[in-house]
Amino acid sequence: EPEVTQTPSHQVTQMGQEVILRCVPISNHLYFYWYRQILGQKVEFLVSFYNNEISEKSEIFDDQFSVERPDGSNFTLKIRSTKLEDSAMYFCASRLAGGPQETQYFGPGTRLLVL
Amino acid sequence: AQSVSQHNHHVILSEAASLELGCNYSYGGTVNLFWYVQYPGQHLQLLLKYFSGDPLVKGIKGFEAEFIKSKFSFNLRKPSVQWSDTAEYFCAVIGGSSNTGKLIFGQGTTLQVKP
């Protein structure tokens, strides 16, 4: 069964450094998402992406964040200058192009630790 | 703003006990409702979803959930749990105003099943 994959599984970085989290969505999916979960808190929506542009973003998704689909397979989340509070598990998800009720398939996550 | 509330943060059951996990949402319009599960060391995966029709929804692994519109609830049930059901369970909603499929998650319930 096709799966969403994410790399790296763990990333440790110094505050102020840039990080890029990578995701390979399921190949025929057209909607892509990033969510994050700070330890002990809810899974929170960050951004959705469709047709090569952001379709919706949350208040968390400020100018420090950006997303890109650089080729036909990868979907990346960049954090330009990491802060301590960016430490979290970051999940990528993708779904088919049908309505919002289509199932989102999640990747295994990248655990980001900012020191 | 839309929100989802899961009443039980940590549930401990013995095998063969019945399970009911509560979920309430705040959005008053059309909703799509989901239960996701995260087994230890694995990624989030869909258990079941409701978007229209029969309010009693059956999912994988013997789980079911009932949508009660008047109570804004979507409780998850299983008549007889197994040790392998030990996992974290997340209720999520997509409000009718979102056409991007942004999921709003509850805080999750950790289920521990004792053999």
C-alpha cells in the first residue's frame, strides 16, 4: 500500500538555524498538508497546499515558514530561523483531489529538537 | 473558532472490556468527522470517518462511532478491546467552511489495554 514518507525522522538543530523537512506524498495525491504536535499538546494544522500554492495557513505559519514542491514528488517545509518553541513532531499528509472529506494519509513524522 | 474536545486523556482497560471514547466538537454547521489512531512507533492512520448518511459508522478493527448532531458528539466505541488496541486515539473535524480539508484535532486519548 502506498505510504507518505518523511525525512529525516529526527533532526536536532541550534536556535536560529534553518531546517528543511522533507515529505514524499502518495503519488496520485494532489492536496498536501503540514501539521505539528508539540509534546503534550494537540496536533495542529500548519498549512495546506494545492496546485502549487498555499490554499490555507494557520496563524502559526508565519514568515519563518515556507513550503515548496520543488519537483513532482517532494513536498518540503522550511523553517528559516528556528526558535526553541519550534521543537515538535512535524507530520506531512496528503489526499486525493476529491472533497475535503477525502482521507488524509499521514507520514511517520519528523521529530525536530531546537537547542 | 472550531474546536474538538476529547474527554478522556488516559484510559486503562483490561482485555475484553468495552470501550467508549468521547469526542465533542464546537462547529454548528456541516461537519466531516474522523477518528485517527496512532499505534506505538507508527504513523497516524484513519480508523473511520463520517461525512453524511448513516450516523453509525463502522471502521477498521471492529471500531464504530456514532454521530449525534444534537449533542455535537462523535464517540468511538468497541465492544471488546484487545491488547493490540493500545494506542493513542485522535478525534478530528473538518468544518463545512473549510474547502481545503484542514483537520482540527482533539488532544488525543491514550488507551492502555492490559492483557
